[in-house]
Amino acid sequence: MTKTPITKIDKGNILLYGLGFSLIELMIVLVAVGVLVAIAIPNFLFFIQQARGTEAQQTLASGLRAQEARHMELGRFASGWEELGLEIESNQYNYKSLAPEPVKAAMLRAIPKDKKITGYVAGIEVITTKRHGQEYKSVICRAVKPGIQVIQEAEVEFRKRRVVCNNKFKKVG
């Protein structure tokens, strides 16, 4: 900050000067703020992406619980979200349900509306064992790459007594 006097006497007249910042000092502050913003924005965007993913995971988890309850009650999985009695509105995802074998297994998808958002897929399978009777195995998988096409081609693989993510996905729940 430049140091200038507050008052100055000039031939009997009093001139007032204010304390202020020079142009260089203001430019240095603006550059510093710009650097901080450039560092903060990517972190902020990362947290927004995480929040979107959490929304999808929670919705799919609710769908899996509803599918399990429906199978316990009626002996088959629902083929759509409407049958589950869940009304889902999202600005980020379109939710789809698929029951290729309604008695044995069902799959739920969170298809992103934007190509930059990561999609999710979930699966649930009923397994009958002599020891425990009916057991439900489920999994939620996150796509390795963002994009709509990846999710539309997604499959949750139902293998012997376990539900697994295919190679385009990573298990999250």
C-alpha cells in the first residue's frame, strides 16, 4: 500500500489525500485470487460428480430393496419401477428396470442424461439353498468410463451363487 499523507498544507489551502492501493498491488491480488479459483473449481466439480453418483447409488439401493420385498411377497421380480411403487424424478439420470428372468433375477440401471456423468447398474438374484432356503444376492456397479452408451450395453452377470459386475464396471455396493 502506498503511503501518502492524509492531509497536506499547500499555501494555506488544505488538500486531502486518501490512502489507497496502487494498480500493481490490485493486479497482484487479482492474480492470486485467480490462482485460488483455478485450484478450487476442479475440486468443486469433483464433489458435484460424487453427489450425483450418491443419488444414483441410493436410488438403485432403494430399488433393490423394493425388488427383494416384491419377490418375497409375489415370488417374482418387477419388470419396471412403476410396479415397485417407486416414483423417481431425477435431473441427472433416467432409471430403467429389467427382469430378464422375473422369477430368478432383475437388473436396474441409472442411465445418465449427460455424456459426462458416470452411470450405474445394479442386479439382484434369488438363490435357493438347502441350508438357508432363499437368499438374495445383489450388487451395485459404477461404470469405469462416463457415457450413456456404456450403461445401455451394461449387464450384471449372474454367476453361481453370486452377482458380479462385468469388465466395464467397478463394484461400489
